[in-house]
Amino acid sequence: MPQSEQFLDLPLEEVIGDRFGRYSKYIIQDRALPDARDGLKPVQRRILYAMHKEGNTHEKGFRKSAKTVGTVIGNYHPHGDSSVYEAMTRLSQDWKVRNVLVEMHGNNGSVDGDPPAAMRYTEARLAPIAAELLRDIDKETVDFIPNFDDTNSEPVVLPARFPNLLVNGSTGISAGYATDIPPHNLNEVIDAVIKKIETPDITVDELIKIIPGPDFPTGGILQGEDGIKQAYRTGKGKVVVRGRCSIEKLRSKREQIVITEIPYEVNKANLVKRMDELKLDRKVEGVAEIRDETDRTGMQIVIELKKDADSEGILNYFYKNTDLQVTYNFNMVAIVDKTPKLMSLIDMLDAYIKHQRYVIRRSADYDLKKAKTRHHIVEGLIKAISVLDELIQKIRESNDKKDAKQRIKSAYGFTEEQAEAIVNLQLYRLTNTDITALQQELDELTNEMMRLEKILTDKQTLDNVIKKDLKDLKKRFNTPRLTIIEKEVEELKINLEVMIASEDVLVSATRDGYIKRTSLRSYQASNGEGLAIKEDDHLVGLFEVNTTDKMLMFTNRGKYIYAPVHTLPDIRWKDLAQHASHLVGLDQGEKIIEAMPIRDFNTADYLIFFTKNGMVKRSELKQYEATRFSKPLIATGLKKGDEVISVCRSNGLQDVFIASNRGYGLRYNEAEISPVGQRAAGVKAIQLKPDEYVVSGLVLRGETDDTFFTLITQRGAMKRMALSLFEQSKRANRGQIMLRELKGKPHRVAGFLEVAPLEHIVLETTSGDRSVHHPMALSISDRYSNGSFVLDTDQVGDVVTVYKETIYQAPFKEDKA
């Protein structure tokens, strides 16, 4: 044959598709998913069958695990020894399996995730309840198939005289399918099976009264009845499982949290380690010590708290941030008729009941055949005894066994089977072969045959056998429920003080986006001097706040940064702050225009936004509380080409003031601005002419004797005006003139501020010159003057930026919630 003809030229997609399809079918049917009838995966079934076949049962002594693993690999499961041993060990772990199927001597692992001892050190045998999975397997109750090398045979499924799929659950991942079936209480599942047999059209709502939910071997508390109902109806559902904890009082106003049960399949050592990490990283405050006091008497994790610590809050924090509380997702997939199927509770019960009816029928059929055979032979023996002497004479006259059988068959009409039994009868049996004993056996066999025939012909009798069997099982393996079921999922409320060490700090934010918090110790050590700041940058805010407060920082692009104070980088007073892009990511050219600390968002306060193109927006402060703050959030909607120039906080009753570059000022009450949502763009604030724009938007503190307006023009002129010069008007009006119009080189407003007696303002010019001024040194002007020159713009350039000099402010006094 030519070399080229030995190979097929096939498309890669076709080859890969075919091979992967076959592989997928194998791992779905024969590896990762349990059978709906006996609740076992192939490797588990092979382990149990091998132990049964070897006589490694609960009434006998333990046997080396390595021997069982070798038998399984050699006869039934041609895979790695470690995978077989791991599967065998899992069947013996009482924190993984609700009713263990294998008993093991030696180290079989731990709830801390420790591996079991090597198989040469451990010993195992079948648990008593595992015998119920295998009972009557020798009565042809299930089909057998050849093993992998055709030297032996193995069962396709076990008789499973108890509903193992629900009792022990299952977990596994295959190609395109995964399964997560939780363990349940044996008593409840048996009651449900019996109820389902008696009432075939029973609903999930009625069944849930019998099986209220899973029963994990590790106990714990399961929350969410709706999730359980959904899972039992559809096969998918979500519930919350939490450890069982109690708060115990110690002396001197101290308490401790004691954890005695943890959620199912949670690694205890990792849980304790995670808790300790949270304590060391100061993510949770008030914890003195965490100890794992688990011993042979039971599980106990102790969280010792500091004096006056919020024990409920700390416990809730651990529920939320560790595996002390987890979400369990039902995904009840099992193999039905060689096909993976998402099963409801009713589907599972039906599959089990159907299997049991099949098993009992086959068992009855096997017993009936056996009884009929024995009945026939006993009849022959009774007949033989009645002619015993003649029979013996006939046999003595025979040449051999075959001749003897032939003679008694022809002489007395015995069948082949009866003749075989008679000639095989041992001489000693003749000494006490009692006709009455044989007659009694015959009657018993007749009754047994009638009973078995009734099982095979009458469905009610068949079901009664199943029910009686299950009730007997329930009596023998009675187990109390370990997991508590709670109807509602508890909402976890955590006080901020639990998570954060309450500490007063300084927070600074600059126009270019440099933000930091500084300890008061660092500030005091520097005497408040030498704040590190870039040359062309300036402070937008400097506040003394608490680590439990939040900072809102608004940008000119209509966004805001939500930053809990404790998340801000802790940097020394004399070191440069970290840029906001490290916290959330600002766009190029985006500037911070306002920073404000917030202690409580649940107030009646508002935020008012002013834009360059004459828009204003008022929104409730509470709309700006965020839960996720990994990127800048939308503060207000902006039209193309517009930008935010100021953001102010108001109490809902204050006046606003808008100043334009052409020297017009408009004052009106904030009630003119209807509150809108967070993303809305707002309404028109002032009527502007072409090429006119808003320079400043203010929320007025109120008319007092020591508060004034300060206006600064691009030509370096400054003037001070009383608030009373401006009448209250309506929104979107033109406003009142604040400058005298000059024909040649007119004044334009560069800055407009509301100033108090001790406040200074800083002027920046086009040449980069920066100067500090005290507006209160100026005399009060009217609206029509252009003020006094405080800069020589011919020397330093036009004024471009005006802001208040930010000095260390008094501690933030807003009341705590």
C-alpha cells in the first residue's frame, strides 16, 4: 500500500469535533456526574462493589486501603490510584458526606484541608449503611456489563435500598455540565419517598413540609426558603449558609464570639487565617485575638473582643467578608437514561421510586424462580420417601449415576431435576429425613411463591414492600437534623466603626488632583508648614475629618470622586500627595474644582452645580452616596463644550448668586431650581449674551455685617460690595450690572467670591505670578465702580485665576448620624 493511502485527509474541525464529542460523552456519563438512581459516580460505585465483592464489609475487620484501591484499579477502574483513593477517602469523611459509606481507620484528612495519610497506612471497610446500597445485588436485581478488559463484570447501577442521591448529595464538573446537589436528612428523605409513593401528584409546597431543606454534615444555619423552593421546583436555586455562632459575655465588659459550626465545604484553617488577616490588616476593629480551639470534643473557634467592642457588628463583618457565610447554589444535575438532566425534587424522587420498583420486581422474580425450583425438588423428595426402599433397590441395581436417574425417572415419573436431587441425597440424610419437615417446607415454599407472585402482579403490594423496607431503614439509621433552616436571608448591617479605626486626620485635595490624608501628628511635627504641592497647583480643600467620614471631590467635567477617608493614601505632610488617577482614574486635563467632607448623606441638604455656559442644577445630597467607587461617577449631565465651574452644598433655603464675565450678577432663591436626578443636566441659570460666560456660581451664606462680595477683573482691579446691593430676582434673568462699561480696554470679571473678614484671596496671572490679597482692606464700593487696582498687569500679565487661600480649617463639626 502506498504511504499516502495510509492516512485520511480530514478537516481539523471535523476531527476535533468528533474526538471531543466522544470524550465529553464519556466524562459526562462515566466520570463526573452521579446516576439519579443510586446517587453514585462510576468510581464510587466501583469502590463499593469491589469492597462488597472482597467481603470487606462492616461486620468484618478493617482491611488495608491499598488492597481495595489495587482491586478497584485492577478489575474495574483503569485510572490513577490517587484518584481512586481520594474518592474512597471522601466517602469516609463525615464533614463531606451526610451518611458515610466507608469507615476508615487512620488519618482520612480533616476539615482544615489536611490530606489523608497514604493508602498503605489507612484501613477501611464498608459502613453499615453502604450494605443497603448493595443489598440483593447477587439476586440479579441490576444489570451487569463486562469490565474494561472483559475479564470480569461490574454493575451498571447499585440496587440502592435508600435514596443516596438526596441523602449524600453530589458535586462534580464535566464538559458543559456541573452538578451541586446538597446532602439531606435520611429520615426526611425516606418520609418524602413514602409520601410520594402514597400521593403521586404531591406538590413541592407539600414536600417542603417534609424536607424543609438540605441537612449539611457540618450543620450550620441555612437561610432563604424561597431559594430552597425554587431549587426543589427547577433544580436551580440560591441559599445562604452561615456558621453557627454565639456571643458570650466575659468579665469586665468584654465579650467573645464562639463559632461551633462552619458552612458546608468551607476549609476551617483558611477561614481562621482569613479572619486573622483582616484583624492584622486593621480591616476590622475591636478584635483582640482569634483562636482555633477545636479538639476531639468538637469544633470551636473563639474570637475574643476588646472592651466595649460592637460584637454584633464584628460578627456581621465576618459573615460578609469571610467564608463564615457563603452562598450555596443548587444545580441538581444527574444522569437519567444515560443523559444529564437538571432535576427537580419530584424528578429525583420519581427516578428513585422507579428504580426501586424495578429492583424489587427483579429480586422477587429471582426469589420466585428459586422457590419454584426448590418446590419442585421437595415434591420429588416427598414422593421418594414414600417409596424409599424400592427406590434404594433400584439405585443399587443401576450401573452408574446416569443409569440410576434413568431407572427412577421411568419407574416413578420423576423429572430430571428431581432425579438429580434424589441420587445426590447423602446417606446420613436418610436417617432423619422426616416427611413432616419436608411437607412443612413445601407449604412455606407455596406461601412464599404466592407472596412473590403478588409482588410481581400487584403494584400496591410492590409499593408496600418498598415502604416497609424504607421504614425499617429509617429505624436503624435514624439521624437527627443538624442544619437549622431560617425562612429569610438576614440583611447584614455593619457599622463603619467596626471596620475602621476611628481617628482624626487631615485631608488635602489640589486642583490638579493630588489627594492625601495626613495624621495630625505629622502635621503638628511640621508646625503646619511645608505642605508638599506642585509649583503650578493649589489647594482646593484642607479639612480635619475622621477616618469614618467620606470625601466628595467634584471635577470640571461633571464627574465626582467618592472616597471614604480611610481609603485615601496615608502620606506625610511634607511628602507629595498621590494623584487621583491612582485611586479612580481621571481624564487628561480634568481638574478638581471642589472637595467637601460628608459625615451623613441622610440629610435634607442639596448640591447645587453651576456651569460655564449658564446652567444650574440642584440635586439631593443623598443621591451621591455610592457603594462602588473604583472610578469617577457622574455628578451632572453636561452639554457639549460646557464645564462645571463650582459645586456648593445648601440646606434648601439659601440664595444663589451667578456672576458673568461681562459684569452681570443675578441673585435668586434656590427654590427657583427644581431638584432633579444625579445624571440630569439642570436648567438655565442666567441669561447670557453671545461670547458671555459664567465666572462664578455661589450659594450665599446669608446677609451678615461681615460677609461681602469681592469682584476681581482681568486688569487687576478689585472691589468689595455689600450683599444688600443685589435684590432677589428670578432664575434665568439678565441680572444687575456690577461694572462700569468702558469703551477702550473694558474690565471683564476674572473672579467673584463671597469673603469673610479673615479670608484671603490669591490671584494668578498669565505670567504665572501669584499674589495674596486681603479684600477687607478695601473700602466698600457700589455696583457701578470698577474698583481699585491691586496689580500692575503690564508687569505681571492679566489675571486668569482667582481662589481663596486655603488654610487649616477647624475640625469638621457635622453631627454624626
